[in-house]
Amino acid sequence: MPGPIGIFDSGYGGLTVFREIEARLPEYDYIYFGDNARAPYGVRSFDTIYKYTLECVRHLFKMDCRLVILACNTASAKALRTIQQQDLPHLAPGYRVLGVIRPTTELVGRITHSGHVGVLATPGTVQSESYVLEVHHFFPQIQVFQQACPMWVPLIENNEHESAGADYFVEKYVQELLMQSSHIDAVILGCTHYPLMWDKIRQAIPAHIHMLAQGQIVADRLADYLIRHPEMEVLCRKTGQRAFFTTETPEVFDTKAGIFYGKEVRSRHFEL
Ligand code: DGL
């Protein structure tokens, strides 16, 4: 039986990806699942992020999602490969889980001319080296320079990202990245929260450097995936329904979610 497409994030960030997916593929049904009660994931250990992500993915499977997108770099970096290679074959062979890192790395390789690419991401994503490994997999000649930005997610989640205080941390992490190489000509915003600070980050990065956010990239790749995998496409229901679940209280989620999603959200609580 066909079911919704599941969109998972540790919290709100995945909504910046979901809004683009929904704009690109409005006819499908979607369930958004934010593990807000346990966010942020970016500062947690590999084992914890893997355990939490798998648990939430299994809940989405139980809600009939045959296809789940990890709209979170941290979860994609630390959990996706193990889920795909070790868990799915015996837990849920007919189900698929996709991430956000591979589509982004495939694109950046075509954009850079200097072969020096920068990544701004959470400490978890940086430590995992996932961007370095994925870029090298497709483009061995490209050098990847990473910068962890531990303050950005808390600033955004506390709605302080427009404040003057945020300027300091934007400037600091961008400078630390650009100091690693003067040839960087493409920078990936490797965290789904960061598009909320797009203007500030854009101002701090010289204009000749390309800046990539993931929403549209992931939406395009999902559309492409559904064309290439008709056996999965028929399992994705098309009645245009949306549902939002949060492990936090819905009142808290709904207040902040609109900032990321761009329109009003009415969520339901999910008890883990
Ligand atoms: N939105 C998540 C990402 O893309 C990070 C948020 C978190 O640390 O939980 O990496």
C-alpha cells in the first residue's frame, strides 16, 4: 500500500529542505518528523546520533513511509550509511532512506573551478568527515576545507540569529574557514538550519565565492530519484496531505517551525 514520504530532522532545520521538496513535488503526501526533544544532534556522539536517528526512522516506517529523507546533515553523516547497509536489509528490505550530503557533494564538484571547496557544518558533521569522503569519492582532485560552527544552531533555535551578537559568530567561523585556503570558490552550508542566516553568511563571504544551500538541490534529486525508481514511486501516495510530528510539545514546535517552513505549522506530539 502506498504511504507518505517521511522527512526526518533532529528539529526544525529539515523544514528548510521540506519546503523546497514540497514546492517541487506538491502532489505527494508527507510526514515531517522532528526530534526536537533531543535536539541538537550536532554535538552528540556518533552512537547516540545513530541510535536516535534509527529509532525515528523506524517510527516513520510504522507510519507507512516507504521512503524516508534524512533532511539533516548530522544524521546523514553519522547514521545513514549504517542504516542503509546494516539495518535496512534485515529490518525493512522494501524501505529506503536517503540523505542530503551526497546530492550536495555531486553538485559542488561541478561548480568549483579552483578545486577548493569549503564546508560550514555542525561539529558532528565535521568530525564525521562525511563531506570530505563523499567529495573525494566523486571528485578525488578536489580539496575540502571544513569549519565547525557550534554556535549557529543554538543561535537560530533561540531566534537570536538576527541579533548583533550573531554577527560575531558568523564573521568568526567564516574567517576561520577562509583562512584555511585563499582559493576556496564554493562554500556548502552543510546544516539545514543555516539557510535562515543566508543573508548574514552571504555578506561575510566574498561575492565571487558560490554559496550552496541544500533545499533545492535535495528537492531536485528526489524528483530525479522518483523517476529513476518507479518501484518506489508507486509506493508514495499522492493525495497532497501533510502531517507534522514533534517529540517536543506541539505549541513550542508550531511557534518556531513557521520561521523555517515559511508558513503556519500545526503539529502533533509524538511520544518516544
Ligand atoms: N539541522 C541539522 C543538520 O543539518 C543540525 C541540527 C542539530 O545539530 O541537531 O545538521
